[in-house]
Amino acid sequence: MAEPNSSAANLEPGVNPWLIALAVILPAFMEVIDTSIASVCIPYIAGSLSASNDEATWVLTFYLLSNAVVLPASAWFSLRFGRKRFLVVSIIIFTIASFFCGAANTLIVILLARLVQGAGGGALQPLSQAILTESFPPEKRGLAMGMFGLGVVVAPVLGPTLGGWLTDQYSWRWAFYINIPVGALAIFLILRYVHDPPYIKNAKPGKLDSIGFGLLAVGLGCLQIILDRGQEDDWFGAVWIRYAFIIMIVCLVAFVISQLTRERTLVDLNVFKNRNFTLGCVLIFLFGAVIYSAVTLLPLYYQSIMDYSAWWAGLVVSPRGIGSIVAMPLVGILVSKIDSRILVSLGFTIFGVCSLFWSLITLQISPWSMLWPIIISGFSLGLVFVPLSVTTLGDLAPQSVGNASGLYNLMRNIGGSVGISVVQTILVRHQQVHQTELVRHLTPTTSNYQQSLSYFAKFFSQYTDPITAQQQALGQVGVALSQQSALWSYIDDFRYMALACFACVPVVWIVKRVRARGAPAGAH
């Protein structure tokens, strides 16, 4: 394996590397937050554009689809057009598309705008990560990745809160308009402080692998559509999902074969020969599944079960960002001093314990009952993200970082999509199972049933006649039964999340130990 350079390849004389960090963290933060900020706006978008909620969810799907397709192709585009130029163009596309998303007056317009926006945002994370890795000397890369991780981890937490506040105070359109000033500032900073290293300037990537790009686009498109619509259409019970699954498998297998057998390819899959990179992709896939599941489940619980507004649901889970803010700089320092596997293992373990604590939820919790577990879970995310990024990417040659970063971020995004789909399926399926189980114990002869029925009948009799009150009491017992079964399905989800976290710990210790201080990040 080629030895990574130990100098800051992307750093021009007289340029403060922290200005470069600020320049590239801004667009990455903007892109990540846009994956979640629109989630709380779906009902408002549907009402404003005369669409159903199901149709409006395609606003999320179209973005993730085009975003995922561009991720692995970002390395080729950066070599072909220059990394700095490609990054600026991507931000411009993303920012202009954000304007059209906010100005859209029909569903078709916003879907097309989101498709373009996702394409523009797909390269922002891997490009930013690659630039950061090369802009700092080895002993400071951990701290730099900590700052990058701060933006990437906090963004999904702030997204629903910010989106809910903007929607309540102004309009759902401002969830997109807010990208315009951030994008303009990022473009200014990048044009001024970021420069391409020599190997980028002298690169000759050849023609775009259009066959590989097309196979990847169709394969990931089918995967995203299956994950998005699977539960509503009964998964493989629907004929079209079976066909889509076959197309997905054929395209992705053909993509892998084409990348391994052709000379000029879209991505270099040989990076998977590196053990740290392969295991890092497995762990980041599970990490993405767990974190996006948590970001989805907790606000959904407060909104659907506890009847909170979108703003309050986002506010209750926002303290996770506090934990991440505390963790990122601290872990950035620790990653160069102690074995990174200890930090990653500790992070997965702590998040698993927090998930078990969340499984103790009841229908009587207050808005801040889960405050400390939510904060601590945010801290644990920092323990996973920073050392795992340094370990996974720092062991590669500098000219491989861009390609590897695209694949690495792609795995996290796919993990997030899979995680959200799995927990939503568990919510629906297990609620039916628990409701069937609870009904078996809900018989007229049980004392709990009689007490509940008597209580509700007495309450409703204050406002209506006894017969109507009895009917309303029966209905209220049914509502309570539905709430209890839904509660147990959330508990199941949190327990599965904990199990996934604990299962990751042994995998972490298969990764090679790396050193980040006094040697290239990832040297061993």
C-alpha cells in the first residue's frame, strides 16, 4: 500500500488550516441538515401543494436518491474538473435548487428541484472530508475530524427542530431558503482559502464510466424506492417490489463486476482490500442505521403517542446536540493519544445503554424525562464518528481518500435509509402483534377491564346520557389498547437498536490499531 504523505498536501503557505476547516464544514453541515429538516414539513408541503402525505414523502426520497448516486462518483468529478472547482459548482447547484424548492408551487416542481438539490449535495461530504484530511498534519487530523464530525452529527439533530421552528414561525419554504446565505458564505470561503494539491491538478481520470454510473443509479434508485414504499405496499407481497428487487440485485451485481473488470471505472473498489476500510464501512453502515433510527423514532414517539407539536418534538430531542458538541473536540484530542478502538467500542456501548434506557418509556413521561440519556447518546456519537473516520480513511494513500470517502459516506447514507425503513416496519408489524396479544387478556371478567370501563363511563356520564357514556367508554378502552400496543412496538425498536450497538463492539476489535500522533493518520 502506498504510504500516505505526512504533510498537509492541500495547504498553501500562509493559509490557516482552520479557515479551510470552516470553509468545508459549512457546506457539509448544510447538506446533512437538509436530509432531515424537511421531514417535519411534509404535512405542510402536502397541504400547500394540494398533495397527499404519501406523495409529499417523495420530497425526501428524491433527495436521498440523487444524493446517493453522486456520492461514489464524486472522486472522478473532482479529478476531472478539479476538487475546488467541483466543490464550488456543487454548492452553487445546491443553493440554486434550494431556492426553487422554496419557491415551488406544484409537487412536480419541488420534486425536480429536490432531485437537482440532492445531486448538488451528494459530493459535499466526501469532498469536505478529503480536503480536511489533507489540510492538517497527522497529529492534528483527529481534532480536525472532530470539528467535521461535530457538524455532521449535530446536523440531523438540529434539522427537525429548525425545520419545525421555521415552519411554525414563518413557512415551510424557509426550511429551503435558509440554505441560500449559508451557501453564499461557503462559496466565498472556499474560493479564498481552499486550493487543489498537485496530484489533483495533474490528474488524468479519463472518460466517465457511464455504464457503471447508470447501473449504480438504477440499483440505488430501486433500493431507495423499495425502502421508502415497502411497508405501505406489504414489501414482497407486492409484485412491483419483487420486480424492483430483482432489477436492484442485477444492477448492483453488474456494477460490482464492471468496476472490478474494466480499466476505467467510476470508483476503485480495490480500497476494500484494506481491512480497516472494509470493517469501517460495515461499522459506519450500522452507525448510520442506529443514529437515523433514533433521530426518527424519538420525535415520532412524542408526536404520535404523546401528541406533541413538531416544534416541541424537535426541541425535546435537541439536547443530543449538546452531547455531540462536548464530545467532538475532546475526542479529537483523545484519538491521537489512546487506542481509537477503545473510543469506538465505548461509543457503541454507551449508545446501546441509552437505547435500553429509552425502552423504559411510558405514557406518563414528561418532556424532559429522557434529557440525560439523550445528551449522553449525543456524546457517544462523537466517540464513534471521529476515531472511526480517522481509522477508516487515514490508512489509505492520499490519492485514494476522495474515492474512499465517497464510498464511506455512501454506506452511512444507505445504512440510515435501511435503519429508518426497518424501525418503521417494526413499529407497524409489532403493534399488530402486541394488540392481538393484549386483546386476549382484555376480557369482561378481568378486574382491570372493569375498573377502566367504569372509570371512563363515569367520566363521560357527566356530559351525556348513560348509554352514550357506556359506548364512549368502550371506545376509550380501545384507544388505550391501541396506545399500549404502539408503546410496546417502540420499546421493541429501542431494544433492537441496543442489540445492534452491542453487536458492533466485537467487530471494532477486528480493526487494526492505528496511530495518529507522530505518524500519518492510520499508519500501523
